[in-house]
Amino acid sequence: MKIEKVKFDRLKMPLLSPFQTSFGTATVREFVLVSVYGEGHVGYAECVAMDAPVYNEETIDSALHVAEQFIIPKLLETELETPDDFSTLFSWIRRNNMAKSGIESAIWDLYAKQKGIPLSKALGGKKEEIEVGVSIGIEPTVEGLLKKVEGFLEEGYKKIKIKIKPGVDVERIRAVRERFGYDVPLMADANSAYTLADIETLKQLDQYKLIMIEQPLAHDDIVDHAKLQRELETPICLDESIHSLEDARKAIELGSCKIINIKIGRVGGLTQAKKIHDLCQEKGIPVWCGGMLESGIGRAHNIAIASLSNFTIPGDTSASKKYWAEDIIEPEVFLSKPGIVTVPKEPGIGYKLRQDVVDKYLLSSKVYSK
Ligand code: OSB
Ligand code: MG
């Protein structure tokens, strides 16, 4: 494969409702739409780095810098056999996984389009449908939270994830259990807001039979998580702590988690995501696909990777209309049945880009070619 041209479109899209986590509140999503060109086809992906380094160390600007200085010049003069070569070619670049992933995932889409096969098939996915859930931010009030949960349950979402932070945790989970019962597949995501000093609070969550608690402790920790897991009945799921196959291996070996959330951007692209998926499958660790408040383009990649067989837990890839007044893809991501998204059968990501919507939210563009 020869990459002839790369384009970055920086977009800023308003979220339909503010999304609060333990690291702040988002009302807009700024991101980079990546296009790669080769042999008459265009591959798309999204760089999911955020505007500030609050989730991981990257930012949109740091990702653009790394891509422009260290990835694109080499990429434009290299012939890739398959998209897997990308990750080998740039393995010398430490971290900056979202910078890598934005380009790598677009190359995967291009590859699948050149072959005329769906991206899901190119990755080895067999599922024709995936189960999806929702991630609900920290709502200003308990009643507000319960209203949101009710709406999403009516739409049939298969997993309800609620963001928590110290002081806004046990009462929220209790309220959801009291109102909707114990059959609701419920989990909490702490985004690293606790330490082992909070162990009594975290233990209280055990009584609510959560399917998991996601990343309760530090973003760079796997040691304290192992200690905590020994004290909790609720499975721990790691998100922020897993950047690579090696991180996954070590966390599993240490007993730091029983479940892993795979985000394509966080681990440096689809090749690495697939490797982590395969390792987890071998070790009996179920995985699910996390979200980064993606536009439809990032969402499409999440759907493709979630078609692999060890993605046995519903992911955060909810319908476009949960986030956006209008999405940049056609059709939008929607529930084909309650809580179900159908994996596209068309070549590549299987969604068309809506240039009219891109133009509406466009901040700037940059093109690179030899
Ligand atoms: O921790 O999973 C997370 C959004 C931004 C950064 C981190 C996370 C999230 C979400 C939202 O939980 C998932 C989504 O709906 O895209
Ligand atoms: Mg998370």
C-alpha cells in the first residue's frame, strides 16, 4: 500500500448535553478527522485526543505535532504490505498512541476499501451485530440521573455505565438500583478518582452487584488495583492504565483487573487493539469497546473492532443521536433493534462521510503529500 496523501480536518462539534467526568465537564468535542488517500480510495478515522491532557497525556495539538514531525514524512515514502506494518514502522515512537491511532485506523479503512471488504472482516470480526450500552456523565441531580437511565433503558441499551467520583458515588448507584432493580446491567466508571484510602467506599459498592467498576485508582497504576481487586467482589475493569499489549499482560498477571476496556486510540490503533483482544481471549479476560465521545467516524471503527468474538460485554458505542444534533456520517449510528447496532457489510467502515456537516463544524484543514 502506498499512502499518497494525508489530510487533517480539525472539527469542533457541540455535544447535545454536557458530559461530566471526574476530570471535568465537556460541552463541545474538538477532534481531528483523518483522511488517507491511495489508489483512488480514501480511508477515514478520527484522532480521539482531547483538547487538554486530562484523560491521558496527549492533546489535539500534541497529536498533530507528532503526526506532522515524525509520522507523516516517513509514511509518505514507505510502501506498507498491510496496515499491521504501520505499528512496527512507528514502534520507536514512545506512547503518543492517539496520534498513531488516528492515522493507522484510517489506513485500515483504506486497506479494507481497496480489498472491497468490510473493515470488521479485515480485522477478523465475525459478529453481524454488536450489543451496546451508554455512558452517563455525573448528572447535577439524582433525579436527573434517574431520568436519563429510564430513557436509555426504554431504548433497550444493554449496559448502563455511570460516572462516579468521591462524594457522588454510593448514593447514585443505590438510587439506580432502588428505582430500576438488580436486573439492570449496571457499572460505574471512576476515571481514576480514588485511592486505596477510599477502600471502604469502594467496598460499599459491592452490595449493588455492579458488573464491574472501571478504573477506580490512578491512571498509571496496576499495583494498587491488584490490591483492591483482592478486597472487592466486584470485578475491576481497567481503562486508563492499559496502553499496550505488555500493559495488558502485566495487569492480567498481577490480578489488577478481571475485564479490560479496549479503546483503539488509547492503545495506538487497530493492530494493537486486536492483539490485546487476542491475549485477553487466551487468558479468559472479557473485553468491551470503550468510547471517547467520538463522531460517527470514530464510532464506525469501534463497531468494526467490537465485532471480534471476545468483545462479549456491551460497549460504549451508543447511537449518534445520544451525542450529536447531526453526525458527520451517513447513515448515522442507530439501534437496529433495542440495544443492538448492526455491523455494516459495505467495504471499509461502511459509512459515508457527510462533507456538508464536516464543513459546518470545520476549524482548519491541512494536507500533506510528497
Ligand atoms: O473513561 O470511558 C471513559 C469519555 C471521554 C473520556 C473517557 C471516557 C469517556 C466516556 C464516554 O466514558 C464514552 C462515550 O460515550 O463515548
Ligand atoms: Mg473509562
